[in-house]
Amino acid sequence: MNVRLLRIGSNCGVLFLDNFPLFTTLESDEWKIPAGTYPLRRVESPKFGECFTVCNVPGHDLLRIHWGNTEGDTTGCILVGLQFGKIRLQSCVWRSREAFEQFMEALYGIAETEISIEGI
């Protein structure tokens, strides 16, 4: 499975699976993962259950792809959604739990792959 995050703003992006743009993303401006290609490994998180961790990010660990709506829901992690939105004038993603379930279903049976992060 080809996983690619294309950033389209300071903290917003689009997540592609096999070159199809399927999800919106939100990251923290403060803890953004540097552009590059990283191992993406399925793990069991105490907070989010089964999810994927972005591995080998310099200076960071436990960076996950998970559900959440605002920057307050992430400290370096990548939030997935189905729509962009605003809450109190701040960027957010909507329908995140639904998007996360779809993301995990799309990667069903995959224990490890890579994520390519591009853009701003």
C-alpha cells in the first residue's frame, strides 16, 4: 500500500492511499514531522487502540496516525478526517473517527509499510 501525505497548508494536508486522495489531515504546527519517507508500523496504543506509528522521526517517538479534530488533539501525530473545517477560527478535520476506521480498514492485514510526507 502506497501511503502519501501531501501538505497543502501550514498544518493541513491530504492523505493518499495508492495515489487516491481519501482523507484530510491535521498536524500541529509546533510538532510537525519533517518531510521525508518513514516506516509506518501497526501498533496497539493504550489510548487509540490499533493504529499506525510513524517510525524513525528524528527527535520524536510515539507519533501516530489517529482520530481527533483539532491541534489540541495532537502533539506531533497526524489526525485524519473526511473534511476540513474551523473551530473558533482554527483549522480542524471533521468526521475523524469515521475516517480513521476507513483508514484502518484500507490497511487491513498490513503490519508495516512506508509513509511519504511531502510539502510545506
